[in-house]
Amino acid sequence: MNWKTLAEKVLAGGNATREEALAVLESPDDDLLVLLDAAFAVRRRFFGRGVALHVIQNAQSGLCSEDCAYCSQSSAAEGSIERYRLQSVGEIVQGAHAAHRLDALRYCVVISGRAPPDKTVEKICEAVRQIKREVPLQICTSLGLLDKDQARQLKQAGVDRYNHNLETSERFFDSICTTHTYADRVATARVVKAAGMELCSGGLLGMGETFQDRVDLAFALREAGADSIPVNFLDPRPGTPLAGRQRLSPSDCLRALILFRLVNSDREIRMAGGREACLGPMQVLGLFAANSMFTNGYLTTPGQGLAADRVMIESAGFQVTSITQA
Ligand code: SF4
């Protein structure tokens, strides 16, 4: 496969085919730098050398009825994590101010749970209205399965983007979750788009899925019109059913980021959870495909911190994207 030719096709407005996408994942390590160069040509066209930083606020932790096999907040998990009910409006707003001080472009308010009760949505909307008055930040919320009225309320309150990951392929989904379906997740993605919010939807890799499942996910997200695609890498959590799995190799993580870039060329691709654990010193190479990352940690695990992230971004010749450039 000539990777430069594939990049040129994508840059000319063509689409990578499923066969080409699979070939990316199956390619040998010797091709990795050429592939990264191809992904970078596409990334540079749409996003230059900017890196959008996102900060997560875990506004409700644990106590979840669902059984997602990877998640330490699930009812099926036995690990020790901090568990708490929905934070106050004041705490969520304070988190936004802290995110702004960390140079975040986007503040992501996440709660555990299958679907939010209406009173939770109302409280989140109150917090979002206050944040929009006080802090120059884009806001994403991730509250679980959503209905049309709730989506409309969030949009009206000022939510820019809603996160709901498809997580994996339709074929593999039942292997990692039995309490809700892939179709439930697709339905929420549609509700989000119909309400006029941007859709953030991605997945988690390394759960035992095949290369074909990863390709299916990349194409399903294109079909769903995902505006932002977080690509997470499983860092197995103690006490979860996936605790014994091996992490993906850095090369496999990089090939996955390249796949998502080439299939979803002009979409925000985020090197998300598991970045530090799975890519280690190779994470800087991920920036040649991805144009976004979380800083300051994840839902239940810490990251390497803003100072180290900044050094990595700037030493490789990238720049943090500011709110005025977005
Ligand atoms: S619904 Fe969300 S919080 Fe609940 S187990 Fe699944 S991923 Fe975890």
C-alpha cells in the first residue's frame, strides 16, 4: 500500500475504503513513520499544528447500574474508586474556572449512570448557564442516554457538544455490555445531532475486539456524523472484568489514531484515556494524527499533568489551541 497516495486521495476529498483502513491496522512497524507522515498531512490541512486541550470534571462518580466491562464505575466492578452523587452547581462552576486556568479549550462535565433523571439535567443546565456567563470555554456534557427534551434543554442552556461513545463495533458491543445496547447508543447520538449540538463520540480500544471491529467503529462514527472522536486505549482497571487484559502496544495505538484520522479526515481526533499508560514515551507521535487531548487526568485515573503535556506539545512543534483560535 502506498500511504502517501492514500493521504493524497483523502486530501482531494476522497474517502479511505474499509480495505485501506484495515491495511493501516495490519501494516508492519517499518511502515509506521510513513503512515504517521500521511496522517499528519491530513491533520495539518484541517487543524494545522494546534492541539485542543480538554479538561474532564467527574461530576458524579461510581454507583452506576450498568455493566460496561471496562468501567470502574460500573455495578460489575469491585475496585476501590471514589464514589459520590452529583456535585453542586458551585463545584461544577469552580471546575470550569480551574479548567480555564489550565488553558483548556473545552470543559467536559461527565456523570456516571445509564441516563440522567430530569432533575440532574436541570442542575447541569443551571451550571452551564453560569459557566457561560463567567468563563470563556466550550462546554461538553456526557450524561448517558438522552431523550429529545433533555437534549433540547441542554442545547438551550448553552451546551456546545455532547459526548456519547459508541465504544466499539456493533458486532462486539454485546461482549462488553449487556444492560444497554449498541442501538441505544446510536439513538442518543442521533438525538444529539437533531438537537443541534456537536456530537463527540468515539470508543475504547484493546478490549479484545478485532481489527475489523476497529474499522467498523471508525466508519460507524463517520456515518453518525461525529464531530469529535475520542480514541481511548484500555488501561485495565483493577476489579473490572477486563482487569487481566494486556495493554495495546504503542504501535497499535498509533496505527489506530492514524486509522481514525484517515477515515474521519476533518474531524477532531482526540488521543484520550490510556494515552500515558499505553503509549508511554511514544505518545508525542500520536499528535501527528490526533489534534486534541485531555490534560490533567481522566475520570478515575490521573494523567501526566499539564506541565508535562505542555513540554511534549511544544517540544514537538505543536501549539495549544486557544479559545479565540477555535
Ligand atoms: S454507563 Fe458509563 S458510568 Fe455506567 S458502567 Fe457504563 S461507562 Fe461506566
